[in-house]
Amino acid sequence: MMKKVYFAMLILLVLVLSACQGTDQTPSNNSAHPGQTNSSNTGDLNSDNRSNESGNESTNESNNGNAASPDNTSDSRHEEEGLVKETQYSSKEEAVNAIENYYEIEQTNVDLGHGIKGHAEGAAGHQYISWNEGKWLIEVNFPNDPEYAVDDYDNGEAMAKTIVSYLEDHFLPPPDERGKIQVNGFREHPETIIQWQKGNKVYVIDQKTADPLETLQIAVEHADKK
């Protein structure tokens, strides 16, 4: 009887020892299983992610800064100063050539007053008046039919004379080589464009107005500021 009890106690002891050894071999909580993230490693990953995000933001800000800056191409750089747009070219020659279709009047057939004579011609319902004042070329494009003309002017010659009279007492910016004014007197799409060259820069004023004197005043005021 004692042998049976002793044998049973021996078996129980073996089972207890086996159970203890199994407990000791259980993986610690610091081990990462597949599909799980270790808590200490998570902090490192988040830190890396924040660093990457910060780097990306810096890169984006740098790129945005370059995109928002004026045109940095080698050909030209544009800036706005109120209603006057300035374009800077790589050379004076490029700036001069940027004012296209410039010419000097050689034959005149109309007296515009104040000692200014111009050239007038008509074609396909248009009346064209052009003249030079100093280094400026001024062109007026006016409809032959008054129905299509802007108000306050009977014809292109009347508009041209008004411009000449205005410029007798108001002074435009002096261009180095070329200055050009284009006036459209059609009611549906009136416009006055003024452009002039100074060094390697060209200044442009473009107004959709029925009264060219409004645009001329902007150029005159710009000249007064210089």
C-alpha cells in the first residue's frame, strides 16, 4: 500500500515540475508576434514618420516658394506694380524687340494739331490714324460706321486730336528706344494698350476702356512717380 502512495506522489511531483518548466519557457511580453507592433518600436516608427512628414513639408514649402516667385526663366521676368506690368528681359535688344510692329511715319496726310501730323487711311469698315510723338508710335483703330463706335468721339480723327491735345499738357514716360500706344474705338471691344521700353525692361498698361485718356492718365501718373 505504501508503495502505491509513494508511486502516486512521485508521478504528481513529475507533473508539477513539468508544469513549472513550461511556464518558464513562455515568451515574454516584449516579443513581437507577426501582425502585432511592439510598443517600444511603435514610438520609433511614429518618430520616423514625423521626421519624414516634416521633411516632406519642408520640401513642399520650398517648392511652393519657387512656384509663387515671379517667372525666373532666362527670357523674362514679370512683375506687377498696380496697373502697370513690368517685364524684364535678359538684354536691352530683347526688350526693344518685344515691342513689335513699331515704325516711324514717313508720309503724313492729316493735321492733328499742336504741330503733330499723322497718316490716315481706311479699310474694310476701319479708319486708321497713326502718328509719332518723340519715340512714341500712336495708332487709333476706329469704325467708319458711328453705330459701332464708342461714345464721345465722332470719328478716328477726332479721337486722335483729343489724344494729341491731352499729351500736349501731360507727359508720358520717356522710352529709351520704343514706345507704342494702340487704341481701339469699337464699342463692343474698346481697349487702350500702352507699352514702352527702358533698358532691358518693358512696361505695359492694358485697359478695356472706351476712353483712352483714362489709360493715358495711368501712364502719366507712373511717369510722375519715377
